[in-house]
Amino acid sequence: MTPGEGEGLPLNQYDQSVGDPAPPFDPLRLCVFTTVALLAWVFGPVAVLAFAVIGILGYARARRGGLLRSKCKLGDTRLVIAYLSLVALAAAAALVFWVLRLLPGSGG
């Protein structure tokens, strides 16, 4: 700071030359991930299948609307839809075994 610069300004005053501070980190995604994991734990393959189908429908609609690249690590929306479809198929298969295990006389 050069001599005379900033002199006479009261403390706790907004300085245009500094700009706005960066907003604090909000770990909302971690809360969302925990909630989704809890639902998957409690409801098992039903929750996984439901989230996968919701994701497939959402990405299919977005792709029809012109979204070709997603913020998802897979990038291409076709790859995201294929991934979600694979998860949905696995969840559907797991759901069959989950229901069979609950039936009387299944030995589970």
C-alpha cells in the first residue's frame, strides 16, 4: 500500500477495489448424497431402481431438449443414460432376489 492510500476510510467499509468475498463452501451435495444413500439402505433395490428410472427420464428429456454434454463425469448424455440403464437393470434383478428372500419357505 502506498503512503496516503486508504487513509481516512473508516473501518468496516466496503472497498470497491477489493470486490466481493468468495461465498463460503456449502456442502449441500454431501447432505444429498447421504440422504440418497440412506434411502437406498432402507428401501434397498426399490430405491436404487426408482432413482435410476428418474435419472433416465430426466436425462432423456434433457437430451431431447438439446443437452449433449452433462456435468456428470461420463460427459456424453448417451453414456449417462446407458450407465443409469445398467444400474436400473441390476436393481431390477436385485429386487427379484430381494422379494424371493422375503417369501416364506425360501430358506433366507
